Amino acid sequence: MQEACLTQTSSMNLRPYLLNLLFLLFAVLLSLVIGSVFIPPAALWQVLLGNTSTEPYKTFAFIVWNIRLPRTALITLAGAALGGSGAAYQGLFRNPLADPYLIGVASGAGLGAVAAMTIQWPYNYWGLMAIPMAAFVAGMLTVLVVYWLARMGNTVPTTNLILAGVAVSSFATALTSFLMLQSTGEVRRALGWLLGGISFSGWDAVLAMLPYILLSLGVLLFCGHALNLLQFGDEQAQQMGLPVNRARMIILVSASLATAGAVAFAGIIGFIGLVAPHVVRLIWGVDYRRILPLSILTGAAALLLADVLARVVLSPQELPVGLVTALVGAPFFLWVLRRAKNQGHW
Amino acid sequence: MFRKLTIALLAWVFVLSACGPAALPPAPTPLSVASATPASIRLTDGLGRTVVLSHPAQRIVSMAPSNTEILFAIGAGAQVAGRDMFSDYPEAAKSLPDIGGSMGQFSMEQIVALKPDLVLAAELNTPEQVQAMEQLGLTVYYLKNPTNLEGLYTNLETVGLLSGQDAKAAALAQSLKARVAAVDARIATVTNKPSVFYELDSTDPAKPYTAGPGSYVDLLIARAGGTNVGAALKGQWAQMSLEQLVVANPHFILLGDAAYGATPASLNTRPGWETLSAIRQARVLVFDDNTVSRPGPRLVDGLEALAKILHPELFK
């Protein structure tokens, strides 16, 4: 792995990282400040100062620290995972249309989640974790099945991966729809999940997804150089000393792991994994050593902003955040692409 | 390589499970038996959770229209502090603070800000939501849907206990029982059981949705002396092909989707429907779906309305 995925030291330009970090901090702050209950700026200031012994500051403090903070953490992790794995997939498949769901993680996870929802689980920690666990395992199994189907001898051509991924995804989606049509009570719950509604609050979900996302994104951060080499094509990358098959597998598994972790707890959230890497690439160039970390930061910030919108547009109604990312993300993406086209590069 | 990946995956599942229990939340607000006063209320809810209240709830948030209707019907309307967005009955409920509920998403912030001493959840809500509220220190009672009218009386009494309106709840249950018994008595003699097609949605007129077995509509049509043509289908929201509908040729068509724009006249324009005798003989009626879809006291209104439609001769 050290050889497959290693970063070559290069002259570090800190400016993009600082700017993106500031953007993320701004989004985190916004996510803590804005919600369906309006907290006046003066009151919020008191809450941040810790003057919370009297009402209504006590309630405001409770809302900020016990509802908004864990949710902000969950959204940050999910957005980071989707942004990072989106960049990795785009680099891996050398395809600007690739997103983290390309080879079936989401449809597999959806099938797992909906299948688990048809069972009456006991009301306890494990019963409540059954659905995200099923989503996670089914998402990863789907990727493994796709990988196995796409294998030709010792190599796994990316075209095969995409084709097998599309086929397996369609199959899983069809099964999911079938299960939903068969069920009576679970449809609403399943629909909310598939639209990317956050059903979890509190720290349980954050703690459960943290190890996967930290580990997988950590590995991906070391794969920038490998992804750069892969852009030249497999043969050339091999000649430049990259163990192509192994590097590809490491990237694929890490990116899928991050995606499965995000999807299991936050539902199926579209567009972040597609848009974040594109925006980063347009602004900061095509070096994957830079695209990966910046996509992670941008993905997290973008999903946070989408979630803020989801909470306030129809307040006190909360929209599933996946709906907002699609509604806002698609036109935004087109705008970004048009601008890029006008400047002479897609 | 494939096997390695599988092993790695299993290892990760193990890690997930290993760090699971550590993440268990601190026990929610300690409401132990010892701290409960003799007058405290102790009940087991629909999720098997033990819910303890030290005194009848005075600030109740209702998470479902049926719960709101029950609370108002048993005289606890003044104790309702908030309600979900679909709670539109009775009129007084509409002016209460809204806690959301579109696409199953509720605003936990609003609920907390209302400072309820009881959140009355229903089967519309997910166990995840119950857990989330529990972790926020709220007292939540999950009221399971009744499977028959007898279960409705039990639910009324449960909510009566929780809100301290047990006497009124018992009185309401008694009067509902009497009304149902009156319908039962009149229906007991009928021998003809007219068939009913209850329309829930016909966005696609070639395969409209109808109330399937186990639904309240199905239950109430049978109790009102009719035959639900949807009873033979599968699932509570069941899709019926136009072919099956033509063969069943129901005596009545009830438009439960009238609130969404279906009118008796619009049925004439649906291709293939003109053969149905209910349409040719004008036995298509608008029906208030809220009286037969929400597991609250208005189910009895729905039963009476159905009985009058099916057997007008008995209710002169």
C-alpha cells in the first residue's frame, strides 16, 4: 500500500487549504446559528458566552449544543465523505460524470436499508442500529459483487466496472422498489431515507460513522499521486512504477467505504460527490494531491449549506437534505460548467 | 483478493459493533420507580418502553393528526402545546405551533423549544425519532395504531391516563361504544351486503389505489354491512387493475380522494370506467377520508356515514 498510494512531497501552497478551511468554518458556524427555531443574534451571543442560567437562553443553549452540534457533525462527516470519494471516483474512472454512487454503493445500501425496514426490530440500541448496519453492509457487498463481476483475469478494466455497476445498481433499485410496493407502513420511512433525510440525531450516529470515514478518507489523502499517474492511462501509470491494480483496488475500497458510511446514516444524498470535485478542479487545477483534500473540505461545507437551507426554507418543516442538494446542486452545476465552457475549458 | 476484501469488510463490521455499545447514550432523565410518587403514571407504550410521568401531562406535543384528535376529543385540547403539520382537526388545533412532519421530517428544535412534558408519538413516527427525542430528555409515549374499534377505546383510555382526563376519556369511549352498538344492531338483520370500491388515488385511472385488507376502511365497510372489493388484494394501500374493477363491478364507488380533486363527474371521462354500473346508475359518492384513515374517535363518524350510504333504509 505504501508503494501503491504515496504522496510525493511538492512545494506546498497553503492558500487554497486556508480558504477552503475558512469556507468550512463559515458553514459550520451558519449551521449552528440557523435552524427552524430562530435565535436572535444577541441571544446567540449569550449562548456562546455561556450565560445560560436563565430562560430563554437555557433552551437556546440546549438547542445549539444538543441538536444543532451533533447534526452539524454528522453533516460535516457525510459531506466530507461524499466530496472525497467523489474526487477519488472521478480520478479513478477518468470520467467527469463519475460520482460516489456510480458502481452501486447507494442502490445497494438502499436495498439493505429498505429490506431491514420490513423487519420489526426491538426498540434498543441494536434494533435502531440494524438499519444503518444493513445499509452499510449491503452497500459494501454491492461494490464487492461489482468488482468481482468486472474482473478479467488479473485486471479490472474501468469500463467493466462501470457497466457491471450500472447493471447491479438497476437490479438493486428494482428490488428496492418492489419491497416498497409490497410493504404498507414502511414506505414513508423508506422514502424519507432514499431522499436523503437525516433521521438520526444525537451522537450515536456520528460516533458510529466516524471510524470508517476517518480511515477511508485518511487512506485516500495518500492516493493523490497515484490518481495523478492513473490519469495517463493504465499502461503508462504502470511504466511509471505504479502497481495499477493494487492502487485501483485501494482507492475503490476506501472511496466506497467512505460513501457507505455516509449513506448508511445520512441517506442517499446526491450531487455533492459530483459537484464538489468539479468546483475544486475548476478553481484550483487538476492535481489530485490537491483535489482530494480540497474536495473533502468543499463537500463538507456544501452539504452543511444545503442542510441549513433544508431546515429554513419551509420552517418549521424540514426538507430531506438530499432534495435540496439536487434542487440547488443541479442548476449550480450547470452554471459552473457553462462558465467553464465560456472560459474555454470544461 | 476477493476473499481478502470480504475479510476486511467483516473486520470493519466488527469494529462498528465493537464501538457501538460504548456510544450508548447516558440513560435519559432518570425516572426510576423510586423517584416516582404514588400518584405517578406508569405505562408501557407501543414500542415496549416503560413511560413514567410524575403527574398528568400539561404540555403535550402531538406528532400525528389522530393523536391531536384524540386529545381534543377527551377534553385535553387546552393541554396541547404543539402539533404536527397535518393536524387540521378540530379547528382549534390549527392555531397551535407547528412542529413539522412533511416527508416524515420533524423539527426537533421546535419540539424542544415548546418544552413539552409529554410527546405523544404515533405509528407515523419512526423508532429513530422516538430515540432522538428520548436522548434529548423528552418523555415520549408511542401510541400504537389500534387494529379494531375495541383498540381505539383502549387508546382513548391510555391518552386519558397520560393527560389526566381519564374520566372524560372513559365517558367518550362509552358513548362511542354505544354508537357502534347501535349501528351493529341495525346491520345485524341485513342480508344484502353491497360491494364498495373505496378510491384512495387514481392518478393512473387504469390502476387506481384502494383500501386493502386490514385497513380501517376495509374494517369499517365490513362493520357497516358492506363488502370491500379491495379486501381480496394485498397490502393496506392496494393497487387494483381496471380489469379487476370491471369484473368486481362494485355497487358503490366512494371517492376518498375527493380532497385531491376527484369528483363523481370526472369518473365519466376515465377511459374504460363507463361500463361500471355504479357510474351508470350514479352511485358514486364523495367521502371524507379523514374520518376513516385516522385512528381517532372520528372512525365512528366514518362508520355511521358508511352504514347510512350502504343501508339508507335502516337509517330513516
